Amino acid sequence: MMLFSLQLRAQIIKEILCLLRDKRARFILIVPPIMQLMIFSFAITLDVRNVTVSVYNRDNGYWSQELVRTIEHAGFVKKVLVTDNPSSLHADIDRKQVLLAISIPEDFSRDIAAGQPASLQMIIDGRRANAGQIAYSYIERIVQNMGVQAQKTERIAARNFFNPNLSYRWFVVPALSGILIFVIALMTAALSIARERELGTFDQLLVSPCTPAEIIIAKCVPGFIISILLSLMMILAAVLIFGIPFTGSLLLLLIAMMVFIVSIIGIGLAISAFCSTQQQAILGVFGVMIPMVMMSGFATPVENMPQVLQWLAELMPFKHYLIILHGVFLKNMPAKEILHNTWPMLLIGCVTLSIAIISVRKKLT
């Protein structure tokens, strides 16, 4: 037992020293992820702002003019182009001068005043479908509010749980912290064994007193430590710099974070065990990383995917960790739900680490 402990300790120290000895590696692993969190948190957003809208008003009644004035003063609108030529609506969209064009019919004000449903024709630039649909929903809400005002009834008050102001940054920043740690842990682990093979030192490991399990455990430690430290730094930045509320248990998040990092390192080591060069390992990382991020629910809800892809998403550790991140940050996720999303990551980590150990063991035979 003492011999096993000394061997493993020596191997871990060797792996840490190999990582710390390279100044460029230290810089790349620490500085860029923090900078990317700061930049991407502002760059990645689904909020629609600075929209130019074209309006063709055939009514000129009170409510149609009120609609145009309301749109002009809406926070998401930069400019309203009023035209008296209906053909210019299509031309403005063709030239990408506007995102949305509105044609107001002659009976719009009469219908609003009579408390009847008022119709509008809205033409959306399908080349920017997502932004167009969001802008459409904004305009639709404005028209509905005008109908409520005309009938002089009480307005319906909407309340948004977990994100009262619907700030997209509350969703993006926790997810970005997970994505960046995912990339760092995966890349660090995937390059470890491949780098040893390129340098010709992997064969020396195989003839050392260390067992395949000890070699793999030692390979896990540097990436694990760096990923934990970076994760804590990003969580601190999310709370102190971006003002994201942290409502859950930090201890439970740390446990889930460690399991997540181990599962990602296991995937990286499994990739590295089958690669002969670092170039192959990098290609393997990108082949795995992009599908995992896209199927995690970060870009599109998992529930909207075909059933087969939903089953496949359950094998993606980042999908489970993303649920935990948003739950712990925004809604004080109960321990039971955290455990429900943690055990699949633990299972994935055990399987992938076992694959890496078996692959190393095969090199000995």
C-alpha cells in the first residue's frame, strides 16, 4: 500500500511539474478562459436591439398613429422608416435595411376602438429568422397592450420566475463558465498521453513500476486542479462582475463540478489513449466537443430535438452540468435534483476512465 502511494504521488508530482514548466501552457490555460468569459458574456445574446422597422400606414387614425409612436419609442427599435409606397416594404427587406416591415390596414383604428381584434401585416426578414421572430413578438405585445388600453380594462401583470427582467446574461454567463471549463479539461486531458507518445516518454511510463490505473489517475490530477480553480474564478466573476444571483448551495455545486470535470477528463483521456499524435487528439477533441455543446441545451432546448437525439444527449456530461449550473445559480435547485443530474456524469466518468485504463493496459501486453 505504501509502495502504491509513493508511486502514485511521484507520478502526480511529475505530471504537475511538466505542466508548470511550460510558461506558454500556463498562460494559455489560465488567461484566455477568463478573457473569453468577459468577451463572450457581452457578445453572445439573443436580445434584439437597434432594429430598423419600416411602416406603411393606410389608416392614419388615432390608434395607428399611436402604434407608430409607440414603436418609435420602443427600447429595441433604433429607427422607423415611414413610407407611402407598399412596394418599398419588400425593397427595404431585400436590401437588409430593415428587419421587419409593417403594413397597417385602413380599419385598424376602428377595430381597436370597437374592441375587436385588429389585424396587421408584418413582413419578416427570414434570413434573420430568430431575431425577426423576437421582434415580431415585441410588436405583437405592443398591439395587444393598445387593445387593452382602448377597452380601459385592467392590464395583466406578467411575472417571470427565476429571471424577473428576462436578462439573457443570467442564462449565458453560467453556461459559458461551464463551456470554457469543459474545453480546458477536455483539451488538457486529450493532449496528455498523445504528447507523451510524440516525445517518446510514454514507453518509459509503461516500463515504470506504475500500474495503468496509477498512470491514468496521475494524468487526471493537473487538469482537475486547473479546472477547479478556473471554475471557482468564473463563478466569482459571474457573481461579482456580472451580478448573476447565486441562490443555491455552493457545496453541492462543487461536488457536481468535480464529478463533471472527472467525466470530461475521462473522455479526454479515452480520446488520447487512441491517438498517436497531438494533432490527432485535437481533431478528436473537436469531433466530440462541438456535438456535446450543441446537444447540451445551450443553443436550443433538448426537448425540441428528435427523440433519438434526446436519448443521445443523456450521454453528454455537459447537458447535465448545464442543468445544475442554471438551477444552482437561479432557482436554488434541491439536492435531489442535483443528485439526479450528477450520477449520470459519475457513470460516464467511470466508463471513460476504465476505457483509458484498459487501453494503456493493452500497451503493456
